[in-house]
Amino acid sequence: MRGRGNARSSRALAVSWCPATWHPRLDMGRLPRPKSSTSHRNLPHLFLFVLFVGPFSCLASYSRATELLYSLNEGLPAGVLIGSLAEDLRLLPGAAGRRDAQSQLPERTGAEWNPPLSFSLASRGLSGQYVTLDNRSGELHTSAQEIDREALCLEGGGGSAWGGSVSISSSPSSDSCFLLLDVLVLPQEYFRFVKVKIAIRDINDNAPQFPVSQISVWVPENAPVNTRLAIEHPAVDPDVGINGVQTYRLLDYHGMFTLDVEENENGERTPYLIVMGALDRETQDQYVSIIIAEDGGSPPLLGSATLTIGISDINDNCPLFTDSQINVTVYGNATVGTPIAAVQAVDRDLGTNAQIIYSYSQKVPQASKDLFHLDENTGVIKLFSKIGGNVLQSHKLTILANGPGCIPAVITALVSIIKVIFRPPEIVPRYIANEIDGVVYLRELEPVNTPIAFFTIRDPEGKYKVNCYLDGEGPFRLSPYKPYNNEYLLETTKPMDYELQQFYEIAVVAWHSEGFHVKRVIKVQLLDDNDNAPIFLQPLIELTIEENNTPNAFLTKLYATDADSGERGQVSYFLGPDAPSYFSLDSVTGILTVSTQLDREEKEKYRYTVRAVDCGKPPRESVATVALTVLDKNDNSPRFINKDFSFFVPENFPGYGEIGVISVTDADAGRNGWVALSVVNQSDIFVIDTGKGMLRAKVSLDREQQSSYTLWVEAVDGGEPALSSTAKITILLLDINDNPPLVLFPQSNMSYLLVLPSTLPGSPVTEVYAVDKDTGMNAVIAYSIIGRRGPRPESFRIDPKTGNITLEEALMQTDYGLHRLLVKVSDHGYPEPLHSTVMVNLFVNDTVSNESYIESLLRKEPEINIEEKEPQISIEPTHRKVESLSCMPTLVALSVISLGSITLVTAMGIYLCLRKGKKHPREDENLEVQIPLKGKIDFHMQERKPMDISNI
């Protein structure tokens, strides 16, 4: 049932119009009618006529142009009625049937227009995809192409002009969306040009959606309460009006924010973030929430995105010292450049707002500034000049920490200088290893106990005992070198590894009993040796690739690390000797590719080695194994072992018995190689097991009904998309002796034949004719008389091969009367022959004078002794005319063989030869047979009226 639903909500009455160049107001009924009735052939002439006459007739005649307005919801199914043009144009019988006085429409006869009205779109365009127009009734329906308002008017909407016969219009207002159609009402006698305007109403079928999933907003930490910040990337909803985005909200306001929505002149709504509390970046620098956009549909649809509110830093913190004063002690013999103290202030701001510059206060004397240097960036205080004898023993250093826009923080460093009366010990080095500018260079592969340097310790005063020890960590040892005094040897104690540590800093310290000491710093730099081979991340690199890949397909990027430095750590990559030639490995990048297409069915797994070699001297290398597995694609159709299968099945084969196996393979693997078999035709009779491929018949088969079947079996694999192949199956039914001979003549045991006493011996009297539906030896028929009744029935004999009955002896006066012969018709079936019997009634007399008497004799049950004597015949040419003698030797041979054992091949051969040499009547010929007799005597055996037989 067709329903209008929401399709029609309003309709405009006919509105006349008259454009400047084309005037459908012309009364087309007044134009001469062309000979052809095809409206399409008239249109070109019609338009040319209108082009020239239109402007003038526009002013004089009644307008035939009208405009109809309909409205419907988007997304309606096919078949929804939009409107009836015939009804809305008042063209239907009834109220619309009255004729306008100014109208040029002709009179109607009865309830219909004559000729009938025809409605058609002026041309097919984009809008024509969404509607269907019934040419006879003028009903306009939605088509199978669903109308999507957003797709029509937001993406492909055109201007507001009609612009052709079929178009789409969108007004500057986002709520307006129209389908525009031009409809012609024909034939010319009723011509009207109708403009149909279909307004598409929006439904809430789209949820709001943010253009990005992560939205970030930055708020200064000093932003005052009620600060408003626009949130970029507002949500978009293709729906319009109330179905568009109506409001926004936050899932968690954190007690610090709220959300407001502003609408501009175009109706667009923008969310604004409003600060509701005091912010402090140093307390919390980020807030994360979910912003939700909600439309006004029923039910409303939602869209969401993650809103991250970042708090930007301002310079609201100044540098601070944790202490207000530090005490520092410096010996008078301290070395110039020695750090004596370090001050550090903290600023909780970020970036440039946290930059600190250290400086001395103006209160610090210049002498103190010259003696102690302050690093303005690090706050480290170093001894800048040698301490002289007249230097003050106490210095007060006031240090300022200056931040941008801040009051400096202040700390005081009290430095006390302890004067040294005695000269400290002296350390004199003599280097054995290579030393440049105080740095000793050692190769990492140097052996244990490699000497580095001798150190001589001297006491300038000569009064005190001097001790010496090694300060610092590392595989080094400082030991007295005997037999000399004050001589010490610095040497290695363990193997060194450049990859673990490249640089050591140790110090030789000498001190005497008065507590004065001196330190000599020694820097040791290790030099790298090529002692590391490249190492693959994985010794076994397992890869997969789908077969039929594109040439030069990327497999993987090999990566090996070498702990050595410089050239010794540069790695090159090479294929092993066992890699097939179609694999390539870039020596620099380690990218492994395959240059040819791989076939899983040809080879599924590849395993070969790759080498990583460094550039050291000598080079070192390591080996990894690549194990590549080629994944299967469904690129092989199922393949039958044979394209043609033949099965020989004896008839009467039991239902669902196993006929034969259909073998099929698929070179693919997994589901791609799983094959399902089905019978394409004859599926109502035959079925096939998918798993075993076993063909079965649902019912028992009868060769006499159909001797052979031709099937098509389809094999479909489980790939995507699936591949298939077919094979032909021929089923030949082998005959079994399941049909006894069918006697066609005589037609019943009550038939009789008049035999004249003057019939000459040797003359054919009648015949018994039978057929057998079986084939081969099962259909070879022999005739014999197994019972006789009458005056002298032995006067008649039957030919065992042809069934012809002849008179053997001359009839005498005593032979008058009814002779009854019981004829047995037997086949030569194996293993058990089947037979039928028929009664042949011969009435010897000159004429038939009393038919009722003969019929009464026939109705009596004859007392006939059955003679169990089988006829012995040889398979020779029968009483039928043989068209070809070529099968006769074969029939004789097959008859002899059949007496021993009947095989499958002999049965089929005899069947074919008998079909060729002896044309038995077929069942579909309605058993219309011609019965030739020896002597070419024409007679008819009837139920009630016998026919005389004479020798003349």
C-alpha cells in the first residue's frame, strides 16, 4: 500500500509564468497536428515554433505554465507518494473535469481524456534520480535512490534558478533545499509545462562532530575572573535549524571554568571558555576535560572532543636563596682558578621569566672583586689571583640574584683566608704514555699493568715526611717504585673498555705531617679499538609477505649496532651465500627487498643468512638468519583430477548409495584451499559430500526411465573472493533384467482369429509380438508354445525368434473348432530370465456364424497342460528387416559369451548393437508398431470380428 506519510505537507496553486525566450502559454492545441503521434518527434518543431511566436502569444492567450510546490522529509524509502500532478492540476474527472472558459483544453468524452494524458520529465537530470513519475497517472513517488538533504544541498547545491529541466536548488538560507523538476503534459492538445518544486525537510540524522579530536586552549595564569576565551574548532552538524548544534557543555569544570555559547548573525554558535577562579601555573599548569556538543533533535545527538586547558606562565615569581649566608675557607697556597664556593637561587617561573643573573653588590670592595671572580650565570666563585702576603684574611661578599622585573635576592659569602707558612710538597710527573696538554691517551686494548707515568715527590723544606696516594676512580694504581725513594709508578690494573667509559680524571695527592697537601690532576682519554662486532637486534629475523607481491617489494629494514666509534662503528649489510638471487639488500640502509613475485605454491618458506660488517681494520662481522614465510592468497582455482568423470552404475541402485568419488585439489592453503562441492544441475536427484567428494543419488535410478545423466559439479574454495571450477560428470546406468517381456499382440487372451480350412501348410497364420524394456541379452526374446488345447493344436508351430505362428499340416474336417495355444514369451536375462504368457485363440471354420458361442468358449477356463520346455534359439537375424548386417557377427559372439558370464562391457555392446540392428518400437511412440509377416500377408487381429485368411 502506498502511503503519502510526510511526503506532502503543502501545495501551491497553478502560477502562470512567461519567460522572455520560451513561452509555454501558447495554446498548443491550435497547432496543426503532425502525422506522427510520437511526442518526442514533435518537440523540436514545437520549440522552434514557440521560440518565434511565444512572446506575442504570451500576452494574448491563457498561460499553460504552472508551478507546484511539495515538501517531504529526507531519507524516505522508495515508493512514497509525493503528489499527483493530474489531481493537483485539476485534470481528473469530477471537480477537475469542468472546463475553464478561458482554457483551450478540448472537451472530454466520458471520464477520460481522449486521447489519454501523458506526463513526462522534460529531461533526466540529477533530481530525476530521486523521483519516479508515472506517465499515465501523473503520480510522483520517491525512487530507490534515498534523498540525503546534506549531500544534495550542503555539498552540491546549485543556485536558486531553475536552470534546466531537472535540477537541485539551495536558497541562501541554510534551511531551504529544493528538488526542481520540469514536467510536460502531453499530447499537444492538452499541453502544459509544469514546474515542480519539492522542498526537502531536514531530519536529525547527523550528530555534531568536532573537526579535531584534541582541542587546546591557553589561558594566562593571571587571567582575571570572567575572562572569556573563544574555543577554536567548534563542532559542525550538517543538519540545519533545530537539528543543528544548539549547546555545548564540559564534562568536568574543575571548579575553575564554565562554558558559554554565543550566536552570530548567521546563526553559528561558538563556545566560549569563562574563567571562574584564580589560576596559578606553579600550582597546576594544565586542566583536561571533555567538551560535548549537543543538537536540538529528538532525541538529541552528541559529539565530543578532548579539551586541554593550558595555563601559560607569567613572571609572578622572583629568585630566592635558601640560605642567607655561607662560610668559606681558603688556604693561602690555593691554586688560581680553584672554585671556592657556589651560590644558587631558585625562580619558580619558566623560560625567560626564570632567568637569573648573579652579581656582586656595590658594597663589595673592588679588592675582593679582583681576588674572587663570580660567574654571573652559574653563581660559582673562583680564586681569580694568587693570594699575597698583604691580602686581608676575611672578605664579605654580598651577592645579588637578579630576575626580570624583580627585587634582587641577597646572600652573603664570608670568605676566610688561612695563610700557609710552609711550602707544600712538589709533584714532578714523567709520562711514559702519550701525553698532550695534560691529557694521557691510552688505547682500550692496552694490556693490564700498562705503565702510564712516574711521579717524583719532593719536600722543599726537607724536614717532613711526605706521603702520596691516588685520588679518583678508575682501573689505575699508584705504587712506590723500589728501590728508589719518593718515586711512584702509575699503571693500569684492569682491562679498559672504551664503550663503557672513555674518559677518567684522577689526581696524585702528596701531603706531609703538618697537614699541607698538593694535588696533581691527570686526565686519561681512552682511544677506541675495533673490538666489537656488529650485533643484530634479533639473531632470527622472521618475516612474512603475501604471495604475488609487486616487484621490488619491501620486506624489512635490517638494523645492527656496533659499540665502536667512528669508522669502526659504521655497519654495512650483505646477503649470505645461501640467499636466492632475487633478494636484494642495500648495503648502506639495510633495506631488504625481493625483486620478483613469490609464489607460495612454488615455495612457501625461505631461510638464508645476512651479514653485518663494520669498517674497522680488520673488519668484524656478525650473522643473522632471515626466515621468510610466503602467505597464501586465493590465486588458484580448485582443480579436478579429471575434467570429465564417467561412472557406470547398475540400475535400481539404492538411494544414497555411493556412485563414485569426485577428486578435486586446490593448491592454496588454509581457507583458500578449502573446497566445497555442489551439483549445479540435477540437484534434486544427486547430491555430493563436500568432505569426501562422494557422489550419491537421492533416489533409486531406473534405466528404463533414463539411461544416462550428465551432471555439472562446481568446486568453490573458501577464499575472498572465492574461485571456482566445474567438471562434467557422466553417469551411465547398466541394465539389469527387471522387466519381463511385454506382449503387444495379441492384445488380450480373449482375442481370436478365424483360420480358413483351405489354408495351405507353411502359411503364416498370425504372430505373437512382444517387446522388452531392458537392453542387451536382457531384451533378447524367445517365443514358445507351452500349452495346447483344441481338436489338433499341434498343427500350429511358433517361430522361437520371430513369434510367427504358421500352419504345419493341412487342416481336415475334424480340425474344425477352437484351437488355443498358450505362448510363453521369455527373455534371456541374467541371472534369472523373465517371461510373460499370452493365449492365442485360432478358430478353424469357413465362417463365423455364432460369435457369442465362440466368446463363451473363450470365457471358459481352458484345461491346458503346461509344457516346461524352453525354446533353444541362436541369436540370428530376427523377423525384422535388418538395415545393416555389420552387427550380426558381434551378436552371435556376444550370445555365446553371455551363456558363460555377462560382464559390464558385453551388456553395453549388445545394447548398442541391438539398438542399431533391430529397431524396436519406443515407448514414446505410443506402441504404434508395424508387424510384418512372412509371405507378406496383411491381416488384423480384432477383439470381436475375426478376419478370413486365404491363400489367394
